[in-house]
Amino acid sequence: MYEWIKVAHVISIICWMAGLLYLPRLLIYHFNAEIGSIQSETFKIMERRLLKAIMTPAMIASWVFGLWLMSIVDAHKEGWFISKFFLVIFMSAFHMFMAKWVREFREDKRLRSTKFYRIANEGPTILMILIIILVVVKPF
């Protein structure tokens, strides 16, 4: 059973990360679309569907399967896991910020620059790299 839970965890993480890496790019393109245009309205649909149909269920599944794995192998006693756990909390917070940004775009509010979204796009990448290092190398 452990291997299947791990498979489900990895699949859900891949789906979540795909969304975390793609959504800021959509927001950059959306920012450049004229408010009220067909293109802008299409981006609203794409962003909502990505967030609600893929990213959020994948985040929830990542947490459920991850906590299940943690309980099976008692990972919560390991230093690497505690560090990973906090990084996943940061990743989840980043997800929530993205949900806020999608809501702002839905209301035709453009409160940040495209440069902001380009920089924000790096956040999940850095967190992902750190998490993978912790899981694979287990440095402590």
C-alpha cells in the first residue's frame, strides 16, 4: 500500500507544481490583455479552471497523501522532514496568494506589474528545488 500512496503523492505534487509554475505566466499574459476584451475574459476562465479544477485539488491531495506517508514512516521525527514540512507550508501560502491574484484579475484589478508576476514565478521553483533536495539527500 505504501508504494501506491507514494505514487498518488508524487502525481498530485506534479499536478500542483504544474499549476504553480503556469499560473503566474497566465497572469502576465492576462495583464497585457485589454480589460473587457475577449482575450481578457478567456484568461479569467483559464485561470479559474486551473486554480479550481487542477491546482487546489492537487494541493489538497498532496497534503493528504503526504501526511499519510509521514504517518506510515514516522517522518515527522526527522530533521529533513520538518524542514520540508515548513517549505510546503510556504508553498501552500504561495498558492493562496495566487488565488488572491486570480480574484483580483477576475474583478479587473491590476494591482501589480508584469515584473512582479515574473519574479513571483520564481518562488515555487525555488521552493520545489529545496524540497527535492531535502527529500532526496536528507541532509539532516
